[in-house]
Amino acid sequence: MKPGFTYEVTAGDCISSIADRFGFFWQTVWDANPDLKSLRKNPNVLLPGDIVKIPDLVEKVESCPTDKRHTFVKKGTPAKFRLILERHNIPLANRHYILDIDGKLYEGETSSTGLLEVNISPGAQQGYLRLPNDHIECALQLGNLDPLGELGGVQQRLQNLGFLESVPSGEMDDDTRAALQDFQSSVNIPVTGELDDATRAKLLQMQDQTHPQRAEEHEAPEPAAAADDPEEANAQTDDDEDAAEMARFTNPDD
């Protein structure tokens, strides 16, 4: 396929994966699409059907002595994956995690703000996260977050934050209105169940950006015999509330 053409975005695409597919640094492709850049704001949040202009490839020549060894590094890869883990806006700090991205394993601890950060392939599509000590498991789909201007993108963010249990439908239904009410109540804005500008702004802050977090609450320990502790009971499957209440943001590496 020749350079200097247009590409139609499909599910799972982001600027990093598109740029990598055609041999570019992500910033080069992003800057070549000023209208799309203005519309979507975030290179990781595109909508299927968006049109991306792929610029012409420019040959770069480097002069160097022929009697020495030289190392050339491809700029722009890998990409950086960032995920913030929270429970009720309290960071899951210093938690041991095991992350599988397209079959490659990463293991470590979250930061004091619940941040998990690793370098991944720009074309990565899927992942699976485990926090063994917290009994949390969560499947990840990379590049599938729709823009906040789309109702489906709003529903995805409500789902990621633990307020919507049903599958995003792209339609304003009763489940979505109830989720909006719960979210609005949690961030202290008027509870209307309607998708207004204030709600969109808060969703952007809580899902896509770093945001103020609550301090960890230290409660009196339960008796050792209390095997039916509610928090433990709700942390057994990957459908539990704790697993759903994860705010995340991803950005390509510079």
C-alpha cells in the first residue's frame, strides 16, 4: 500500500497502532491530521469510521564512518500503557499485579496513587490484569474506548468506573440513566440522570485524566472469625464491584 493515503479507523485502532502499522512515529501521524486532532483531542480515543491521513514517508540519510559499528534506534516504539487502579476513588496503592498483554507478562507493584505503567507494543490489542492479593481479575481491551462525545463512550466510562453493569448499547436507556444518577451523586454534582456538560466534564476527569483521590480509610479490623466480611465476599470474581471500579487512562510514549 502506497504512502500518502487515507485510512479508515476500525475497532481497536488508535494513532499509536496505526502509525506503527505504516512505519511512523505516532506524533508524526497525529500532527498530520489537525482536524481529527481538534475533534478527538486524545490520540488513543478514536471512533470507528474516523479517517486518518497517512503522510508520505520521508527517507532519512545518516552519514557515518564505515569502519565502526553503529546502533540505530527506531523512535516511537514501544508505547506506554498507564492504568490507575482505584476502589471508591481510593487508590489501590502498592499492590502486586500480574499483567498479560497479548501474551507478554509484566509483573510489579502499583505506585502510591494506584498507577501501573509499562511499555507495550503500539499494536497491542488485549490484556488481562490480576491483583492476586486482592482477588481482582479484569480483562482489558486496548484502543476500544470511544470518544466522550458519543453516548457509547459515555457508557464505556460509566462501566469502567463501576456504575454501569450492562453492556454499552449506544442508546439512552434506563440502566444508563440510573448509572448517570449514581455517578453524579458520587462526584457531588446535581443528580438529574441526564447527560449534561458538567457530567461529561467529570467523566473526563475521573476516567481519562489524573484526578484528586481520597485518602485511604483505616477502619477498625474485623474479628478474625468474621469469614463473611462483605468486602471479601465481593472480591471473588472478575465481575465484582472492585474489579469494575477502575479508572484508567492511556497515553502513547514520547
